[in-house]
Amino acid sequence: MRRIALRTRTATVLAAAGTLASGVPCVSAAPAIDGITLPPGFHIEAYVPDIPHAREMTLGANGTLFVGSMGESSGKVYAVRTAGAGARKVLVLASGLNTPNGVAFYKGALYVAEIDRILRYDDIESHLEVPPKPVEVARLPSERHHGWRYIAFGPDGKLYVPIGAPCNVCERDGFAMITRMNLDGSGRETIARGVRNSVGFTWQPQSNLFWFTDNGRDMLGDDIPSDKLNKLHQSGSHFGFPYCHGGDVPDPEFAKGKGDGCAQYVPPAQKLGPHVAALGVKFYTASQFPEQYRGNMFIAQHGSWNRSVPVGYRIMRVRLDGERVVGYEPFATGWLKTDGQVAGRPVDLLMLADGSMLVSDDFAGSIYRISYALGH
């Protein structure tokens, strides 16, 4: 049995503008937001400037910010609470987990997705200092390739869990799909097939239409295939992998003998660009941002790792007319510098109650806050 270390002490106390509670400047996040370009009126600041390998985020009912991580050696899950006077207290809820990328909060409990299982911490906000022993909800495949899990609860109260392909490109039963299950792990079903690696999804307000990002295969060159933004109308639909990539690129090996090329699979709602590594995606439903941003979708692009000229490393804005994409453009850029150096890699997005937006960055080990106010 894997040993889980539970922490009962505060890990760090941080202030909103990148200052420790003691008043000592904390510079770890500053280089990552130097030179970030946003539309007029928007402002970015360090919200939690030192939270190593920060990945998926979720909010508790009482305002606790929970953060998963990609730290393979440390495997930590964090909780962030307001500590007064703009300071924030960061606690390590658990360590020694198996890449606990995914976190989701539902009915008082925190769900944590490791590569090979999902854990549940009951009544977590009442026990942040001494977390309860977790309950194992479900077992998952143990393959590490594309094994980091993004999880969220849908409008139907079910837990949605992607199972990425354990390869660059291959055919393997039980992989390359998005699943959902009941709170106790029962009733597991596949809602989307042919999904190589989704590390972000969301539901459109009013219609509850399911949207998700998907990372395309590698080793076909710099410019193909494109990552995708998909929408799911019918449960069980097939989105192409490993036979078709980017909506229009038949796989040179696996497409052979598969009929009418890419036409038989669900096309992307929007091509996102080749190798941009699109991850977290969220609709903006608050009112702090100007009216033209309300109902828009935002996508965190982690950035390419094997392209000769790097791309991504930014937050993109998707404008919609109903469920039809009518615009796709940069919103926050600058983590990729003009000399090719990388200052940060956006991962996940989360809207706060005041209408501002949090951005996690596993490269800089930080969480930023993007807000809007005239005069900035």
C-alpha cells in the first residue's frame, strides 16, 4: 500500500503582491509576470508566488483554493486560505502522492486524482490543519504517459475523468477517452472516444454543452497536426485518435483501411495551433471583465516542447456566437520571450467570486491573478 504523508503545519504564508507575511519580498514569481501583455485595463499580479508544480485548481464552498501538482517526487496537494490583511496561508494537505494533478471539490469533499486512482477527503475545509484519511474512490490505469488526470464535476453531479493515450500514437483498449462516474466510482461510462490527451474541460452556461481541449500527436512535423477545442453533443462520439489528427490529418499508419479518412469523426470546434499544448479551459461568466468578454472562453496553452520554433505559452480568448466559435485570439502573452527563453507555462484557469481569473503555472511554480479595472 502506498504511504501518504499528511501535513498538519502551515507550509508558507504569502501576501497578494508577492510578499511574505513577514514583509520580506518574495521574488520567485516576478520574472514570470515581467513583460506579460494583456488588453488595456487588465492587470496581472502574483497571487501565490511560490507553490511548486502548481496544476489544476478548484474552490471549496468556504473559499479555500485547492491546488494539485505535477511533482513526481513530492506529490503534494495544497490548500490556500486568506490569512487577513491580504496575506494567504498555504498548507500542504498531502504529500507522497503519485502525480496528483487533478483536484475537484463537491459537497464538502475534496477529490484528488493521482495517475492510478482517485481519493476523496471528506469535510476537508473543517480539517485543513489535520486532513482526514482519504477514501479511495476509483482505480485508474497506471501508465504514466499522458497519465496526469484533470477532473471536474459536471452539472449532472458526476465526476468526469479523462484517460489519455499511453503513447504518442497507438491503439490500446481502455485509453484515449473521457469517462464519467458516480461519486463512489460506480457507473463508469465512456462519453468521448478518440481523445488523445485532454487536460482541460468545462461546460457552457445555460446549455451545459461539454467542451474540452485535446493535445495532438507529435512527430509529424512542426506544423501538423493542430491541437483541438472540441464540443460533445452525443455521448460516445469519436474524435479521431489515432486515425485522424487535428480534424483533417489522416494518420500515416493507423488510418489505413479505416474508410473515409477524417470525415467519419467529430471535427474540432476550433483548431488551436500545432503543439501549443492546450490545457485548462473556462467560460467567463462573471461581470468584472468588460461586457465583450462575458460568455467568452479562455484556454491556457502550456507551450510546445519539441517544435523547432516554440509556440504557445499564453492564454487564448475564444469568442462565441451561441456554440459557434467566431473568434480566436491571444489574451495574455509574454511567458515565451523574444529570445526563445521561457518564463512560465500556464496550466489551469479558475474564476474567483470577485470576477477575476487565477492562472496556475507549473514551470514558475506560481499562481497569478488577472483582474480588470480602469486606470491600470
